Amino acid sequence: MTKVFGIHSVQSILDYSPDKIHQAWICQNRQDRRLQKLIDKLLEHKVQLEKVDRRTLDKLSDGKNHQGIVIDVEMPRAKTENQLKQAIIDLSESAFFLVMDHVQDPHNLGACLRTAVAVGVQGVIITKDQAAGITGTVCRVACGAAEIVPVYQVTNLVRTLFWMKSQGIWVIGAAGEAQQSLYQADFIGSIALVIGAEEKGLRRLTRENCDLLVKIPMVGQIESLNASVAAAVLMYEAFRQRN
């Protein structure tokens, strides 16, 4: 169980996974239409409600902006490498996956999940070690996306990429040193987009196992984009071409 708070985040959980909510705490001194709408929905799903003071909510949310509501929710679980393989084998359309190479910031993972759902990514692949997993922070940032898009956790990313390539999936990595712009690349067909870790980018073995490396054109003095921003740019260019 983990605590999720804030009106928008709680609304997302109610929209996609209301059965995962086990308890809710509501500010006893706050009355507004948005909060009442959530209360009505929670009662509709027979969630246990407790009215408490603001100090209690501050403690439950570790002092963050809870907007008068905190819920206790069961986190979605990452799927296994075997489940990933079966999902790819069972695909009846071109594959479209996002691969995150040791991305450690849960805010980046959460933001990537939101974009992945928006563009129709079939699964997000993360590494088991030295990487962000599915946490309360990820779910809050993802705003319901963590309950929609499958997240697959693998032990050996290079081995996984090698297997995906054997299944006809074209592996495209984002790298600042690449010669080709993403706008020159072909994202049609079965693809897996690979994003590197914050600051470090793709690891050497990951880079070497990509079929193609692309860069995001930039002007000015900024050397690289935030991982989730870079992922969003790539995913939306793929989405544009594929649709």
C-alpha cells in the first residue's frame, strides 16, 4: 500500500482503478465542489472514509500539497520478462514499446508513462536494478497511466533488446552524439524507443545494441533535455508517423 494525495491524482485512481483504493482521509474543515465530487465517488465505491484535521493530512502526505484528501491505494505491479515476451509474441499489430535504460528519477518515469498512454505505447520496459520502479510518486505523476500501460521489469536489458530484435522489432536509441535527426528516421513498423538515464544517457552496451541512434535537434547552449521530455519528443514523432 502507498499514499496518494491531491485531487487530480485521486481522481485518476478513481477513474482507472477504484477497486485498488482501501481507505481515504478527508479534511474535515474543507468544503468545495471538487472535493465533494471525490467524496461522492469514493462512497459509491464503498471506500472507508475518515474525516481528519489538516495536521493529520500533512503527516500522511509527508507535508506535501494534499488538497484535503489522501488515499491508501494498492500499487500496480511491474510485469516480468516472460510476460513481456508473451505479450510481444501475441501482438497482432506492429510493436510500439518504450525502453528506459536505468532512468532513476520517479518523476521522469511517471511523466513517461503518461505520454506512453497518450500515444498508444504497448508497454514500457524498465531495468530491475539502479532504476525507478512503480512507487507512489510515479503513480501520482502518471495520473492513472501506471494503471493502464503495462510496465515490464527486466534483469538484463541488453539480452532483452537482443531478443526483441530477433522478433523483428527495430530498436532506436536516443543519443546526443548521433548523426541522424529523429525527423529523418523511419518510425513505421515494429519499434522500441530507448531512452537513457539522467545526465549519463545510454550505457555503452545498450547503445551498441541499438539498430539506429537518433538525436533531437536543438539550438542554444543546452546540451540535453530532461529524460521524460526527450522521451515525449521521440514518442510523439513516432505517433505522428504511425498515424
